[in-house]
Amino acid sequence: MTAGSTAAGDPIGIGSRRELFVDNTLIQSLSKARRVLHHPTPREIVLTCDAPWEGSGSGYLNVFRDGNLYKMYYKAWHLVVDSGKLEQPHPLFTCYAESVDGIAWRKPDLGLHEYNGSRSNNIVLVTGKLGGINIDAGHTSVFKDGNPACSPDARYKALVRNNDHNSKIYALKSPDGLRWTPVTTRAVLSDGWPDSQNVAFWDSVRGEYRAYYRKWAKPGNTRIIRTATSPDFLKWSNNADLTYEDSPIEHLYTNQVTPYPRAPHIFIGFPARYVERGWSDSMRALPELEHRKLRSRAQNRFGMALTESLLMSSRNGVHFQRWNEAFLRPGIQRPGTWAYGHQYIGWHLVETKPALEGAPNEYSLYATESYWTGRSSAVRRYTIRLDGFVSVQAPFAGGEMSTKPITFSGKLLKLNFSTGAAGSIRVEIQTAAGKPISGYTLREAAHVFGDEPERVVSWKSGKDVSKLAGQPVRLRFVMQDADLFAFRFE
């Protein structure tokens, strides 16, 4: 069974975990309320990939917090179609940038690899031979290994595909995230077709490594996502194609799956949806038509393919609930948008200071922009509230949600919520059979209103719920003009 799972009919043990509504695992019923997908807010351009070794095809972002620094690894590539043919003036590289706040980024002069006779650049991996293997440095995912048994020389790890454009994926290691060597000269995964950003990480909840990578599948040679697990980052097994709750077969270009930091028992992903819409009046109305036509002269899909990012989540790492509506749409039309490669969200989200002074911290996500056109591409930052991907939402007329039977540990119930000035949330605690428990009935519940990521719930008798810990209970949320994003016991 997966973390926190139970046999059918048993209460779901959540302990003191934070629970989100990115899936419907805990929801028993909704009445005049609904689950609502929320969307990131666009912020500033944080990185422009305009160096001679970068260019218009840069992307495949890897972003994570490492001590006092935010770190970004990304593909550096340049795509040119000025002649109507696809040209690539330089090989693909992996480059590195860093930030002290996740907002202002710099490209350090690392001096590690030569480009055009100079080592004054931020390149950390070069396409070609590396320790006996032949790597494609543009299809790389980098992470800091959280495995407590990890050796110091492999504190940073990466997956990279073979430069022969075949099915092989290799594992790399580094003591500092800058100087890399192969973990082994043998491929660690070879049952996909990894012309994408293929990711891997240490799953601290389940005590194993997990990888997500590209595969082509029929019907229609569809781009799909495959997963595998490993105890040591070398031997991989349990290989499986991802399945979905209620989603059509679509091209998913990237996957960006990671344990959600504030609730690591839940996997969250931001796959990029790839769609070829064909030529039409609407296609011709999109930005930069002449360049779009030029790209199509090289290959038709280069001009008419569009991309955007979705949201999906899983409790077991294989079966996902995916929102079919876009999480990050291409957005208002402007130069550098509505193109193939636009709105690929980077791997991982990071907590950053708020845009509004005095507000709680929020999450930053990073996505590609200005792909294909001009001499450079860009990275734009987006923000979303903590846990703020999906809410249970009720209108002013009122609505409610009841959970399945759960067991918990702790003495306080805390909500991540938002209401209008006239709105509220009340919580009733019931037996597993749905009978209100004295002291925690709806009539005794205080009206919770405001907007914050962690508010303690109270009743006339007080806030302490510890006498119910370990017992099967249900939570009934009665809401008016309110959004409930998450809850946890503490």
C-alpha cells in the first residue's frame, strides 16, 4: 500500500499530515460546493538566455533551494529558422544560475568549460563525451539528494539522456553540483524514448528513488510519461506507464513530478501539454505570424504546435488525477507567446517572499517564454499561494463538504482558507457514521473568516480536539463565500 493508504472501508489515517484538495481522496460529498482549479500570477522576467552559448531554445528549467541559495539548471540552446531550415549554431549545454531570494538571478562566471576559446561562462555540462559515456547536455534534470545515506561525492545527482538520441538514460553525480561524473557507464533506464526533461528524486516518505521519463506510445505515437523506482539510483524496477483518473490521451511533453514540499506524501506534477491545432484563422491571428510561417517551412508542426502546462497529483506515484483544464495558459497574446515551447513550467516550486508586504510567503514557479523567436529565450516567474492549487469553494449562498472517515493525531485543527468579508467556514466533527459529536457540533462551531495559510479552528468549548485523536471521525465544512485549500491537525 502507498503512504497513508488503508484497506477499503477503513478510516484514512492522516496523522498530522497536511492534506490538500488537489485530488478527491478525502472527500466524501459536496453539496452546493465544488473543487476549483486556481492559476499562478505572472510576475517579472528573471532570466534572459541571451549569451552566445544560450539562445532561443533555452529551457528545461530545474529550480530548487539549497541552503541560502536558490539554484537553477537549464538547457542552453539556439534555434534558427531564418532560411526556412532548422539550424543549431552550437551544441546543447547545461547552464547554471543562482539567486539569494528566488527573484533576482545571476549567471556566475564558473570557468569550467570552454566556449569559443573562453571559459568565461556559466556552463556546467557539455554535449559529448563525459567519463566514457556520450551525453546530451540539453536533456538534463539536476537535484540535491535528500537520501541520508548518500555519499558526499554524490550529494547532487542528475539524469541525462544519451547523445545518440536513443532510449538510454544515464545517471550522473557531483559533490558540488558543478563538476560531474557518471555514476556508472551503463544506462540506468532504457525502456522509454527520453527526448524530453526526464526527472528523478529521493522520495523521503517511501525511502526510494523515483524517476519520471518520456515514452512514445500508440495510438498515434503519443508522448506519454513512464515511471520507475530504485533503492540506489542504479538498479531500477517497477517500471510503469502513468494512468489517469478521467483524462483523455494527450501529448504530455514534460512531467515535472515531485513530492509536494508541504505534504510530501502527495506527488504533484506540472506536465506540458503539446497540441497541434493546424492552420486556421485563429492560428494566423496568433503572435508573430511571419515567423510562425517561417518555422513551418522547416517543419509544419514548428509553426502550428502550441504548449501550456497542466496540474496533476498522485498518492502512489503511478495513478494520477489530472486537471484537463490548463493550469498555466499561454496567456494574453503578445510577442514571444503562443508558441511551441512556451509555458513549460520548471521542475520544482520554491517558497519565496510575498509580492505584498506583510503577507505570508508564497510559491514561485518559473516558465519559459520567447521560445523559438529572436536571439534569446526568457524565464518568467509566477506565484501562487501556499497550497493554493485547488480549493473547495462555496458561493455566498452557501455550500458544504464532508470528508470520508479519518483518524488524526494532534490537538489543534488548522485551515488554509480564504473568505469574503461576509463569508465564513464552520467545522463540525462527526463520528464515522456521520453523527455530530457533542462539543464539536455545527451549532457550537465558531465562524472562521479571513485569509491566511494556517488558522486554528475553535468551538464554544475551545480549540482542543486531542480527545478525538485516533478515533474514526468525519469533518463537515459548512462554507459561505469561501475557499478551503488545505487542513491539518497539529
